[in-house]
Amino acid sequence: KNQVEQSPQSLIILEGKNCTLQCNYTVSPFSNLRWYKQDTGRGPVSLTIMTFSENTKSNGRYTATLDADTKQSSLHITASQLSDSASYICVVIVSGGSYIPTFGRGTSLIVHP
Amino acid sequence: DSGVTQTPKHLITATGQRVTLRCSPRSGDLSVYWYQQSLDQGLQFLIQYYNGEERAKGNILERFSAQQFPDLHSELNLSSLELGDSALYFCASSALGNGDTGELFFGEGSRLTVL
């Protein structure tokens, strides 16, 4: 069964600190992995995409990594800001024509001043 | 702005009633997904349509149904509503095809409250 597990479930940090969110998946066959940011009450927005051959990709203060062998991804947030408070969702796409996305439950990040 | 439009934004109704949620995908996107998000829960996949045809079905109740019309807009029908159906309902669209990256573009959601 295709599954995406995220940890921690929730995280509280102080403004300016760094943090790392984890995503483990059992999806197969793998097409790509995305991290989405969902502000409270809003629709998720894609932060970054990782394909099979990519190990690291940065988008501003967000850096995603992918280890396709161990089926793990991480999202590192540097110098956190209050606006980073949101839910971060890991989504893995199955290849083979259907492109069905499998969602993790998300990590709720709260950044305190 | 994702380019995906959902209406209504808010809806309050009573148990046993029926409602219809509407979604207009991004221009050119053929695929529409519906998701349910209850309070403090993750996104639950309900159903996917591609160019008018049902492509995949998730944990969608028999009381719920959906369709995608020739102009590619989609409607999610929720009937015999129960208190537990209160949730945010998101529509997302994507452009499926060879080499597509599968990015989903989400609407702002329809917040349903069943009293």
C-alpha cells in the first residue's frame, strides 16, 4: 500500500531558528515528491519538487533533500520567520500514467517571536 | 492566485440536506481532484476526474458524488448531510500528460458547516 509518513506531527520553534521536517514514503513506482505549504484555512501551495535523480533543491530559505534509496525526504527551513507558521505536507506522485498523489498528514509548524 | 476557483467559499446547512460545491480548474488543466479536510486533519482524497472521466476514487462516501463537465468544471454533490461532514473541501487541478510533474494547484476551498 502506498503510504507517506511525516514527522514530527507538530513543531514549535523560535523565530530565527532552523528546523527540519521529515518524510518517509513507500510509494512505488516513484515519479516525484513535492513539499506543499498550507496556511491555516487556505489551499496548499507547492514549495519544491524532487525527481528521482535530484538529491537537493533550494527555494529561498527552504531546502529539500531526497534519498531515493531509503525513500526519505526532508525539508529544512533556515532562519525561520513568523510567516513560516503553517502545515507542511509531503506529497509523492506515483508514475505509470495515473499520476495519483499520495499525501502525508503534514507537520504543523508554529514559529514564535 | 492559483487559478482554481471554488464556490461557495462558505456554506451553512442542516443535517439531512444536500449541497453542491463547484470548481473551475486552471485554464488548460484537464484533471480535477477533490479533497476533504476536517478540523486539524490531513487532506483526504475523495475523487479524481480527467477530461470528464472518473480516474481514481479515494475514501468518498456513497452519499457523495461528483462529475466533470465538458467545459472541465467539476461539481461535488454531498447529500444526506451529517454533522461529521463539516469540513473544508478543496478542489485541485493539474495538467496531466507525458512528462507532467503532477503539481496540484489548489483552490481556496469551500467551508461547509452542517448544523
